[in-house]
Amino acid sequence: MTARPHTYTKFKEVQSELERSGSAIYRDAEGVESLIVRSPYSINYVHSYAEDSPFFLGLADGKLRGSKCRKPKCGFVFATPRSHCMVCGAPTEWVDLPNKGRVHSWTTCHFGSEAFLKETPYNLAMVEFAGVGSLLLVRLKECVESDLYVGMPIEARFESNPKYSITDVWFVPSR
Amino acid sequence: MARREGSTVPARANTKSKSSPKRATRVRTPSPKGRRVYMVTGGVTKFAKAHPAMDFRLMVKRAYDYALKGIPNLTADRIDGTRISYFSDHFARQLKAASMVQDYLGMNPKGSVRIEWGGATGGECFQAAYEAVASGRMDVCLGAGFETMSRVPTWKGNEFIALASDTNFDFPLGGFYTGYYALMVVRHIYEYLRLRKFQDVTDEREAQRLAVEEGCRIMSLVSVKNHRNALHNPYAQYPKRLTVEDVLNSEMISYPLTREQICTMSDGAACVILCDEARAKEFTDKPILVTGVGTGTDTMRLADRPFGHVPLLPHEKAKDYEDLRYPGVHSFRAGRAAGIEAYRMAGITHPNEQLDFIELHDAYASSEIQTYEDLGLCKYGEGYEFVERGDPFLKGIDYGFDVPRAGAIPVNPSGGLIACGHPVGATGLMQAVFAFWQLQGTIAKHFGDPTLQLKNARRGAIHSHAGTGSAVTVSILERGFR
């Protein structure tokens, strides 16, 4: 590729103004210059929980709801609900999950997505419930990294001021 | 092209969990009736944290020009069409970016399609190009991929990646892929180290703490291996001479995974050119034959993974895994399915004997170990021993510790994702290019350093993997010349 021209008169005139917006000339090791500009980007999504809605509405009532395959021969119970059975394809019905379970696996996140960085460190756990065929991923509170182990008995707590998010439920060590 | 319906992998009777789905994991038997497909060339840009002086079009162009260099008969007019891969429209902030690659390369009005399948995007692009040629639709197909991840800060980038997890149930909890992989390895360590190596320790917390310590020490060996291999790969983003202590003492990202056990975000591009037999022989005297392709999937949510039975490879027996509830959250069923399909097509019955090396998707040191087991390099549960014995290490490289069986089956001789970087849409194609040079015996020419060239490498596998193993591809490449 041919060398880029080096005549940025106008840019230099308004450089300080541009730099306030985060724009800049980047010069690499070979002296190749590139113009860098910044453009913020945000959007308010309109998101429907659709067929998963009863789960999130249930959290506001302090209820943990899973789904059970309606086909008697199958009857698979999902801790994370789905309106059709993944095993046999039949429709499912809503069932109450136990409020108590055990840690199937866990981690403590010391970093996270930008949106959650301010909440670090936080614990994640996959919960297994007796008689339920799949797991539920939740936040685990009121405990620290050194307390946690696979098999630990835990129980659900619910947000009294619901945000209609999966974070309306969390688990704590059973006492 | 017609495909015959295949047999399925037999599953054992359901003896354990009452709540497990009572069905076998079916894996289709491929019936390769298509044309023989060869890789004739490839190119890669150096992967870097950022390439501010190149946008994605120019990166792909650089990789493409490199691929064409030295093959006088292979000019743009000989290419029938393209398959172009990138993972995230969020990172690109340019929808339909593949169209801009297509026109930058002067490929209009030839056919193309954008390929996206999470972290396995590059591997899927390779197989899409394979299918274009195998089916007879094209004689020569360019597969090109890229990612520009530097346009957003690292933790915003993590957010974009985590949007490739369920946004109802998973993302709002913290939206963090390292966290998801940490959940998987904590369980893997529990299954295979806590229950097997520390079964005599009675205090449960203490037993698990010891098991995690042991698991992390062994994962660190993998990180040291890949970073040190990369010292001889000029394309790698993070070649480093690390010690086990360096890896263990690096910043904790999500327990128990530390920074040096995790790949980084990158800017980069890679491309491959695949063609039929007649053109392959015209273009090069060192063509590489694609003898197997396989792909598999699993649930998007980790929480939905079943507790069933292991789909067996030919060298395994059902009784090997009588007590194992599979895949749970400890193993990648998609990787196993992809391996079964690719091996069967390539006629591989004993992968660790019949493969000379593997370029494997080590987004995490933990997932490299889990993948050894999925691909049958060792049995489920033997991944940690496999590392300690030294099987996946290279001969002739000083890792700073003993590797008794170094060279048994080198894994990630290039340095893998951990050391090369992971510009998602390019990564699986990068593996194809490194494997191609390895099989051609041209590593010294392309790397300017002969150290990583395996002696007499005749057959290798490449393995590309999407979020928590929700999709995996395996492709087998073999020397197509004497």
C-alpha cells in the first residue's frame, strides 16, 4: 500500500476541540497515521419474556417456577423453564420448584461485563433440586469464595422490590 | 448431494439418574460422496490487541494477498465464490460487513454468504467452503474471516460476547463467559480430581480446595505450553516465557481461572482457499486433503445440559463410563459429536495414534483439557494426567519442567488461542492455515523459524468451539502428496 499523505492542516487547527470528543490521530510504529473518532451508541430494547413470563412474574410473588413435560411417559422437569419439552417435544406445564437445593457448580467472578463490573466480586452457582432434571443458574449471596463447595445446601431469597429480572431471585447458604 | 441416513452411536441402558432424558445422543454417520476437497493455500495477519491502521477489509486483503503469493496460476478470476465469517455485528458496528470484504477483494458479482456460529465461526466458515467445493457448486472457494474487537473496551467486549448467552436467564446474572467456563471447570475438577484423587479427604471443603489447587496447577502447565510454543510463531499476539507460578499468580478473573489461562480479544484476519482435485494439482505440488468434517451442538444454557450417557468413540467401551452422568456441565458434548463425525469420515479409530497434531480451541486452559477428553486423546477423567505425562507438549522446547512423553500428540503447536489471540471470525481459519503449513512442512518458510515444524506430520485436526460448547467443529486435514 502506498504511503498516506501527511497534510493534516485543518485537523491541527481544530485538534484540541476534536480531542475533547476523544478523536485523535494514531501513529503506529511505522509512522502510519490513522484518524480515530468516537461515537457513543445506546438503545432501549423492548424485550418480551413471552412464554417465559410466568417465571419472572412468579419471582415477584416469591415463587420459583419450573416446567414439567405434560406427556406422562416423559414427565421431564426443567428447573430453567421452557414451554416445550426438549426431550420429547410435548408442551410443558408450570410446576413449583423447591426453595432449597444444592450447589452443582459455582464460581466467584472478580470481573464481568461492563454492565456488572461495579457488582464484582459476585458468586454464580448452578442449583440442582431434588427430583428435577436440569439446573438453574443464580447469584449466590451472603457467602464468600472460601465458604463455597459443590454440594453445599442453599435456599432461595426473593427481591421484595422486583425488577423483573432473573436477579429477583438469589440463593444463600441454608442455615 | 444426497446423504444416506446413518446409524447412531449406541448408548447404554439408563441405569442412574431417574430424571435423565432416556434417549441416546444420536450422531449421524456421514457418507462422503462429494468430491475430494483440497486446501491449496492460506494466509493470516498477525493477531494484535488493535490494528488501528487497518480496518477489517484491509486485514482480510493482507491475508488474501499472502495466500495468493507464490501461486502464479491462482488468480482472483479462478475463484468461483467466497464464504466470509465474522462473529459479532456489535464489534464491527457495521452490519453486513462481509459484503464490504467481498467488494474490497474485487469478488463481485461472485456468490458469497456470511457465516456466523459464535466462537466456532471460523471453523464453520472452513466447512462451508469445504461444502461449496465438495458439492460441485464451486471448483475454487475462498474462505475468509476476521474480527475487529478493539473498537470497544475489554469489559464492554465481554458484554458483547456474553450477549451470546441466554439474555433472559444467563446474561443478567453478570454476563460473563469466563464465569460460565469457570462453572464448567469447577465441576470438571469435582468429577475427576475431587472424586478420584482426593476421595480419602473427609472434610468436603478441604478436599475440594485441594482438588482445585491441583487442577489449577495442571491447567497452568497448558498455559505455559501454549505461550512458550508461541515464542516461535511470529503471528502470535502474546508469546511469553511463563512459569507455572506466573500463571497461578496472575490476576484472578473468575475462580479458579486466572488471566494467563484465558485467551484475549484481538484484531485479525485469516483466509483459506479450497478447491477440487484437478485444480489442486494445477495450483500446488503440496496440496492438503480435507478427509473429515464434523460438527455438533449443545444447549445454549449450561443449565439445560442433560445428564445422560457418553457417545462412544470406536476405541472406548460403555463400561469405561458406567458412573459418568454426561455431559452435565463438565464436558462438551458438541465436541464429542463433532469428533465422532469427523473421525468416522476420515476413518480414524484411534485418534491419539492416528493424528500427528491438533490445533484446538483453547479459549481457556481448562477447555483445552476438557477437549482432550471430548476428542478421545485420552478417556474422560484422564485429561489432567494426559497433561502431566506431557503428551500434548512439543519435543525440543524447554518448558521449564519435565515433559516425559513430549511429542506423543502435540496440541496447539502454534500456541493456540491463549497465545495467538482470538479474533473470533478468523480464529478457526487461522488454525486451518497453521495446520496446512504444518502438513506441507513449510512452517520454517512462513514462521521464519523451524522450531514448531513437526517431523513428518501427515494428518492433523483443527477444532473450533462456540460459547460453553454450544457448537463445535472438527476438521481433519491430511497430506495430499508424497
